[in-house]
Amino acid sequence: MNPIRKVAACAALALATAVAASPAVAQAWPGKPITWIVPFAAGGPTDALARTIAERVAREVGQSIIIDNSPGAGGTVGTAKAARAPADGYTMLVGHMGYMGAAPALYKKLSYDPVKDFAPVFRFPDTPMVLMVRKDHPAKNVRDLVEFGKKNPGKLNLSNAGVGSTSHLVAALFASSAGMQVSLVPYKGAGPALIDVIGGQVDGMFDQTNTALPQITESKVRPLAVTSATRVAQLKDVPTLAESGLPGFEASTWYGIYAPRGTPQAVIDKMQQAYLKVMADKAFTGKMSAQAIQLLPPEQYTASALGKHTQAEITRWKAVAAKANISLD
């Protein structure tokens, strides 16, 4: 049996149990469109991946999924909005590494708790990031860029999707690891941040492969390195940061769907089951792989796996933030 179908079968059994326990809730939901809150502006990698998956999941659950772009403060504004939403299954959060994993280590006063205020629903595949610069930048590789940054403290400008976003955190970690001072320029999403790299207003940025690849293919920006542990097939000539003089550097973006804590388990199970059916479609996942999105073992897509991963990432980023001296308060 296909591994994802096997996981889906197990999820179906769990769903049947949940339906038996609360038939009215499970049978009635969804009776209207569902909203997924994306805490960034439209056009960025989080928004793009969310829309791709939402379209397919919507078919399985039989209702449309509306994307609500609520940007601000590196994703924490939209996340707080999701935490306050009714726990009825009609509002969910597209969460990721920045505001669900790293935020507790970066903010002394966070208006939500990623664990206490949310219930995990399912995890997306992961997405590596690419360090890229404007096409006319003099740096031909990471070593050139680092040399410039060290000789000109604060003059190297790297845009990002907002303070506390993945692109901000990875850039801060990069600067710390390389021992240089850079200017981190926040935007209300990766889309507008990338536009200014293409336009030459900033030197470069870290962006995710699913939105960076088209710009690289059209030579609108120049890639210098990827953040994954190994090279990306679609960018086979682009080295990793570890290969480029920063040994041990690795950071891929992870995502997941979360519901406000208290959402009926039958609803969460039904949504998870729909998603597992989508991820069993090899034609669909093949298109994701073509964008250098990293597929996961099927058991890692489940709600329980996302819950464990979230806890582990909170612990990991506390150590990273302390080592890199990153604080946003």
C-alpha cells in the first residue's frame, strides 16, 4: 500500500471514531466556506504554498477555502487574530517556523502561545531558502558577499518579509554566523521584499524556493547559496551555505495548519483526512517537487507529528536565538 494511503487509512479509522463520538459536529462541518489566515501579504511564498494546498483540500472537504492575508510584525499579528477566532472549525492558521517556532524565543511579550492557543491539524512539506542578490551586484559568491559585509559594516542590505519572519531570522543567523553587521530591511511580506531586490533597491534577501525559482530562471536575481543541508536539484550549480564557508548552516522553512484550541477533534480529523488524500496524489506532489519543495515521509504530515515538531522547534530556536543574540523586543 502507498505509504501516504496507509497513513490516510489510519486517519480514516480515527475519523470514524471521532464521528461516532460527535456525529452532529462531523456531519454538519463544513457547512460554509473555511478561512485560512496567512499572516503575510499576498504574493509571497507562504501565501503561494497555502493557496496551492487550499485549492486541493477544498475539493476534498466540499467547501471553498478563503485565504485571509493579515500581515504585520513578522506574522504575529495574523497569528494572534487566529488565536482569538471562534473554535468552530471555520478559521484556521497557516503557521510556520517564524511565528510558531521561533517567536517564543524572540519576543518577551507574545500575545499568543503556539502550543496552548492552537491545536495542530497537519503539516505541509518543507521549503529550503535561497540567498540571492540583485542581478548587478558585484558579489559573485557567498565569500564575496561576506567580505563586502565585513569591510562595510551595515552597508549590506538584505530585505525580508517582516521582523520575525523566516527570511529575517535566517538573514540574522547568516550575519551572526559570518561575523558581520548587515542592515535587515523589513517589508509586509516576501513578495514586496523580493520586488525591491529585483528593482535594485536592496542588495539581496533569503527567499523560499517556490517563489525564488521563477525569478532565478528569468535571471531577475542571482542565487549565491541554498540553506538546505544538500544542494537543490533545480539549482544543482548553487552551493549550500555550508559549502560556502559556513559549516553546519542549515535552515528550511516548515509550515502547518493550526486551529484555535478547542476546535472539535472530529473537525480536525476530517480536515487532516482530506489533506492526506491530497498528498497521496503523485501528480500533485510531483508538481511541488518541481518547485524544490521537500516532500516528507507520510507520517510527518499528521497532526500529532506537527505538534511534536512545533515543540521541538520552539526548543531549538531558543538555543539559536541565545547563541546569535537575536531579540525582537
